[in-house]
Amino acid sequence: MPKKPRKKSTSKKHTLKKHTLKKTTKKVTAKKKGTKKLSPKKVAPKRASKKAVPKAAAAGKARLLANLTEADLIQMKARALADPRTAGMFSFLNSYLQASEYQVIEMMVNAKVWSGPVPPNPGGNGEAQFGTLDYDLNNPGSSVTLQDLARVWKFVVGSLPVTQISATNYANLQAAMAPGKPGLVAADGTWFSKSKYGTGDPGWLEFPIEYFYHYFGGNFASFPVKSQIVTLKGASPSQVTIALFGDWGTGNYPNGPAASVMNAIVAQKPDYIIHLGDVYYSGTPTEENNNLLGLWPAAYSGKSFTLNSNHEMYNGAFGYFGVLTSSIFRLQNQVSYFALQYGNPTQPGGPWTIIGLDSAYWSTSPFVTDGSIQEANGGPGSTAQPQFLGSLARGGLSPRNTIVLTHHNPIDTFGASLVTDALGNNLWAQVTATGALNGTPAAWYWGHVHNGIVYPNPTYPKNNVYGRCVGHGALPYGNAWGLASAPPTQVQAYANTPNPKMPPWVMNGFVMLTITQSGQITEAFYQQDGTPAPWAKPDPFTYRLG
């Protein structure tokens, strides 16, 4: 998203610790300290803003779009249109929702709950999880929240998206999602149900409200610019072990797996834990405290890292950067990108290096659904991450000695192509570009897609990388029939072990990486009950850096 000059949040809940913008390089090692509760302090604005951010109601769920006056809306629209990149981003909102809705239509046809002729595919990229918002905006009914959202949407975007779902088919969908019903499963595994965290959960209405307020109002936390390099140390002198998992920030909910997944991780005794991002519903400070910190093991204070994500950007990243002030994540030094190094620093190509990047803050896609680590002329910090990668490469780091971590997927869910947003931003190209990493990393792990997926090497787009999606941390999801039908040249394996207690859910999980001094990687997927994942074959799997 284009980052124009930003003002401080008008809400006390959105204030955090001030971030230093001075560029420094710091190498640290883990130290044991006590944990502390997240207590955000104020953050300095990136630059002075010429216009004040409209004063909406209180932060989080209590903020109502109804509090935005016509003068506020005029100001917000003028702000969006003043920057051609912002205007371009919002110009794709309607087409994005229409493409998302069509994934719902395809799901209903597949499940045989669609009535009448199947409408034409409008084309474009979307995500099934946003697929009912199109109809809801056009048919808000008695929902005051939807009425307000539709009013703001129409005023700022210019029109509502065109829906192809009739009232009859919407009723069919609602009936299939009703309490006590198993719900429906989309091609990517998204679970359509009115139960907690199903797409029909009314709690999801929080995120478009947060999104509109922060993105139209230009109300974001500052982006800290530092070069954070951490030297890893394992319990064994010959190796270091790391647990990776994403999209885990649900907190406890009925039959939810978050606690089980974390217990299974701790049972593996990794040296470090890395969350690939997403705290629900919108990464507010309260949600970060309850759904992330609330279940985080105290034993891993100072041994943990967490990435920024699209859901955490809906709150302007205030909650995310606030949680980085916790002693649990102190190794990050309140920075959203970092390099973790292990092994001999003088060996050819440099030490074995895991690079965590913030693919959310500079995203220019609708609802922050596609990743980007940069933005031309986007303000302070908009090119910091490519420059950080370039500094590592100039220091002798070979991309083949490297594992990249992002929240967003560089390859589309079904492995058919690289992801490029509507404005032409391509996460893969940005990371591997000359002047950045200068080539293809040995492996890349991401979340965002709520599934566990192993892609072949080389990938279908002909990239020699071990690509893995680890977005099955805690959100409920089902057996992805679209992945089941993908050819093995695109998808090698995906999570499909039924959850016997909660059909049609599939077991959630995580992946363990063991890195030896010689650069051998052992990768092992586990399920929420701590058992090895039978779908990941071979498992464990080994590959080598360098």
C-alpha cells in the first residue's frame, strides 16, 4: 500500500513504542530474560502530514463507520486519489471482490448447492475467503455495520461491486453454512461455515472496517529501518532447530487447535520458534495480546520471532509493532525484517542464513492479499528491505546459502505461476533481483494460504527452490479439492489428514527445520497432535544449502 505521510493514531489503543529510524547494523545472540505484557507506547509519525486523519470512533471493534461524516469521507477520498498508486490500489477493489465471489460460485457448483445457470467468470484474481462480501455489500439487510460499510465503500470507491449470486443461491449458501451443518470447502481449503473462524463468522466484519479506516485514512504505525542480524545458537553444538508455523493467531476457541499446535511445537524442543504472521481478526493490540502472546510459551522468551501479515496490516500494523516491544520477541529489536545466521561466517557464500521479510507493510494489493517488500517513492523505509538484502549479498552471502521467510506466497496456491499484483508488483522478482538477494534462495517458506503445501523443485514456473506453505497453524480448513486435482508438476503434496473430532476439518500443524554446521536441512512436518504428517512425503525430507 502506498505510504503517504502519516499521522499518529487518534486512538490511545493504537499508540506504541517510538521506533528509531536511524539505520544501524546490530548482531546479537539470544539471552534469557523475563517476559512482559505488551504495553504499547506512542510511535512517531513517519513525516508530518498536511492533513489530519479523520477522527473516527474508538479503536477496534467499537469503531463504527457511521461516525465518519461526509466531510471525513471527502477528505479520505481526496487523500486516496492524490497518490496514483493508492488510487490504483483501490480501483481494483471491486474487480477483486468479483473474482473472489466467483470462487464461492465454483465451490457451490462443486458441492451441488448452486441453483440455475452458472454465470460467466469475470476473470481476475481473488480469494475465496472474501467471496461473500460482494453480495453482502449489495444486500446489507438490517445489518447496520454492513449498511455503513456499503455507504463508505460506495462513496470512496465510487460504486459497489457487481454480484452474480442471486438471493436464492445466497440462501442456499447460508443453509449449507448453518450451525450444525458441516459447511462447504473451497478449492483452496477455505471453510465456509457460520461457526467460529468459518467465513460466515460475523467476527470477520471487523477487518473491512479496520482496513477502510486505516488505509483510506493513511493511519499506520511507522516502519522501523534497522539491519537486524542475529547469530543462532543451538542446544547441540552441531545443529540448530527451528519451528515454523503461520496463521496461528486465533487464540483459544471451541475445538480450536492453537494451544495443541503450540504444545506439539514445545514437545519437539526447538531452539527457536518463528511465526509467519496473521493474528485474527485484524491484529488489533487486544488480539495480539490475547491471541498471540496469550498462548506463547514463556520458555521461548528471547527465542522467538514473528512476521507482519495482511491481517495485522488491517489495523495499520499498530498491534503488530506493539507486540514487538514484548521481551518475547526482543531479538527482533522491534524490526519486522531480519537475518538469522548459523555456521561458519568465513565459509564460501557466508553463513547459513534465514531471512525473514515483511511482505505486508508495502503491499499494493486489495486487502493486502499479495506481498511486496518495497514501494517506489513510498516514503521512509519503502526500499529498506531490498537494500538490506543487497547489503547481505555485498557482504558475501550467496542466495544458495539462504532460506527466505515471508507471510505472503510468492507462488500461487496451486503452483501454476508466480504471484503478481494488479499494479505489477512481484514478490519473487523483488527478493531475487540484482541488487537485492541476487538470485534464487535454496528454500522459501510462507503462510497466508491456510493450508500446508509442499511444492516440487523445480517449481512449475521453473524456479529451483524448495517452496513450502505453512499457513495451517490454527485456522479451520478442509480438504482442498483444487489442490487434489493439481498436477504433480505444480503441487507435490498438501495437508489432507481428516480431523476425526471436527469433520470436515483437516489437521493443523507446523514444520521443524534442523540445520547442521555443514548446511544440511532436515525438514519434518507435524500435526497438531504431535504426530508426523502422513501427507508430507518423504517426511522427514533433507536438502542442502550451498
